[in-house]
Amino acid sequence: MAASLSTNSYNRQNWEDADFPILCQTCLGDNPYIRMTKEKYGKECKICTRPFTVFRWCPGAKMRFKKCEVCQTCAKLKNVCQTCMLDLEYGLPIQVRDAALKIKDDLPKSDVNREYYLQNVDAALATSDTIGPGGALGKLPSHKSELLAKLARTTPYYKRNRPHICSFWVKGECKRGEECPYRHDKPTDPDDPLSNQNIKDRYYGVNDPVAEKLLKRAQAMPCLEPPEDKMITTLYCGGLDEGVGEQDIKNAFYAYGEIRSITLVGKQGCAFIQFTKRSSAESAAEKTFNKLLIRGSKVTIRWGKSQGKTAAIGTSSDQGMGQTVPGHLPAAPVEVTKNYFGLAAPGGSAPAGFMPGMSLPSSLPAPPLGGSQYPSQDPSRMGAQAQQQPQY
């Protein structure tokens, strides 16, 4: 934007003059020897409508030329890229980041209020560089959001820099062939909400179709449901390395509540952590599910099983062999006695140690008359004769 000396110079001291743009790695491209063109006061910001320095460059081979869309003051307010308007740290839309960090957008949208607000922001930026998203000077939440950690893009997405689709090729009239700087691909569905994106909606975090798609994906992510049995306070921790000790597991879980016991099974690479309170176990399961790392390896978190259900499963086969009539008490236990000769018990039950294949006789045979059952009962043996008493 040309500015002559005869024109009104009101607020011209607030116009931006920068030496290098604020860009993300995706918009900057993978070429370390990139060339840029700089145009001082070449365009007005699409948010604050103030003139600023515009940079234009090509991020790579067979990519389209890109340029800055907003000024650096507006980019610093939201901590976003000047071109794609995505967060510089997480690579996500502003609506997703503000929803995860619970940042309230208090930027004015009217012309007069916005001009006054930006003048105060420029004064604050001159003294401090700690301004953050939403214009919060040192008032950002210190905690890290788990939602942002799941949805964050950690690597550049250079596919976003591809050229636009050739409209002549769609009509069947493109005659440039491979020399055409535009893509010869089939366009997307016009009813797709992603085809209608607005820079102001992206910046203010309102009605952003990309953000709504990411938020729906976050809601569809799997979560660990607590069991119905409130007595279960044990968590299963699987996928542990051989060098993991009990102290490593304690360091990972002690912050969620008092731990009653830790059972480490080194051969199977798992451990069982039992808490004293159910609330502590639920907090640990919610905050460590698909997030916990112990010695650099991701750990699987599951809820423990109820002992009553485990015992019922173990005795189900035994219940099928002997059926009992409902409402009747079970049979009394048989008293175990020392049965040296393998005789039948008085109640007709088999003695302890009795083999199922053997059958006991109903009654023992009577000893023969005049015969002896044991050697000590033989009258012919020494010491077996008794003195005969005289008969009167």
C-alpha cells in the first residue's frame, strides 16, 4: 500500500515493519535455502485492517506460493502462524486449543475498540514478549491439556502446501498438460463443510469446520469405563519391561492416592496396583489410560476383575456335575477317621483314599467254627492256655 507524504499520517506509527514473518514449519517448507520477497506495508491485515509487511515465498518444489495474511501483532495475540492461522506449538486450530485450555476469547471485534485494544497490546509487547493466546499477559494456565497431547501434530504436514485444483482441467479445457502449475485432481464434494473455511472464523475460534471435526474425533476416542463393582480398587498394568521395578511403578501412581499393595509379575511383564480408595483408582485409571510411560515404554492400563466373579467361573464346572435342589441345605460333611482296613463307613459312604474302581463287600465272612481269626487266639500256642477252674 503506497503512502505519500501528503496523505494523513494518523496512526502511521503503529504500522508494522518486520524483518521476518512468524511461520510454522509446515508453511515455511522443507527447503533450508528458501527465498522470500518482502513488501513494506504491502497489504492490510485481515483482522485489524492495519497495513503490515507482507512476505511471499514458495515452500518447495511443485508447491504454491504462500504469503502472510495477518500482521505480527494479531499473530502474537493468538500465538498462531501468520499464514495458516494454526497454533505454533500444537499445530491445531484456535478453537480446539482454547476449548482444551479453557481460554476465554476477549478480543474486541468492533473497529474502535479493536484499535484501542491493539494500541495497548503494542505497548505491552514493547516491554515484554510473554504475551500469549487471547491477549493474556502471563495469565495462561500452567497445566498441559491431555486433549492437546492426543490431537497435536508433531510433524510438518507439507501436503497442505499443494497447488489448488485447476478449474480448466475440471471443465476438460486445460491444454497445458504437465506444465500446468495447478493440480489435476478431482475436486471434493461442494457440500463438504471443510470446503467453506473463513480466516476470521479460524482466528476468532468460531464455526471452524476443521476444529469441529477434530473435537468430534476427540469425543470418539476410547476411554476406560470403571466397573460396576465398587469394591474393585485394583488396576492392571501391562507391557512392562524387564528392568521395571516396584519403585518405578510406585513413582508413576503415588500421586493419585494411597497405594495399599503392588504385585509385580516380572515374567509376564505386568503388575497389579491396589489403592485404598475407589476414587483414587478411578483418578489413576482416567489420567493414565493410553498416556502412561514407564522407562520410555507405553503401558497398558486395565481395571482388575472381581474375586467373586473369578471364583464363580472356577466353580462353574463343579456345579454342573452335582445338581442340588433349590432351597435345601447341602449335605453335612463326612467325618474323616482313620480306616486302616478299607472298611465301609456306617453311613454307607466310601472311606478316605477309596478308589472308585473298587467294590467293598456288604459284610465280612464269619470265621470258621473252632478256628482262629488271629494267631494270638490259637489255643495251641504257648501262653494261650488258661487255668481251668474246678466246677462245683
